[in-house]
Amino acid sequence: MAKQKKSEGFHSAAGLIRYFDAEEKTSLRIPPWFVIALCVGTIFVVTAVNIIWKI
């Protein structure tokens, strides 16, 4: 069996937490209402195309 390194877990977890905290501040933020409006718009377009071309 391979030896397990017990001391690496905490250091790597701390680095991931620091990475995700930094990325959260600079990431693109999309409001929830925009996602819902985009879904409703897509449903409308697909339904309209289905009615027009009878797919």
C-alpha cells in the first residue's frame, strides 16, 4: 500500500478556499431575473418556430 501524506490536505484546502474567494469577487455576475427572462424568451422562440414551420 502507498503511504498517505497527512500534512498536504490542509495546505491544499486553504489554497482552494483562497482561490475561490478571489474569483468570486471578479467573476461575471448575471442577475437571476435575466436567466429566467432568457429561458422564457427561448421557450417563446422555439414554440413560434414550431408553429410556423410545423416541425
